[in-house]
Amino acid sequence: MSRRRQAVKRPLAEDSKFHSTLVSRLVSTVMERGKKSLAQRIVYSAFDQIAE
């Protein structure tokens, strides 16, 4: 049994472009090796292609 306190869950920050926590969760899922800006470019370009 652990003697430490349970870690507090922090709220997920909103995405800067769409102001959505769901988009930021998608970016975090796509992200590999901590490359967040690359993951954002991939997700945003996918959204642009869907919008066309």
C-alpha cells in the first residue's frame, strides 16, 4: 500500500487555435517524443483538409 498522497489531476489546457480541450487531447494523442508543435501542425492541416 502506498504511503504517498494520490496525485491531483490537473485540468487539461484548452487549444490555442480552437479553444477546445478535445482538440488539445487529440494533439497530445498524435504527439510523439514531445514534439507538440509538429503534432499541432498535423492536426490543424487535417482539419483544413476536412473543411475543404
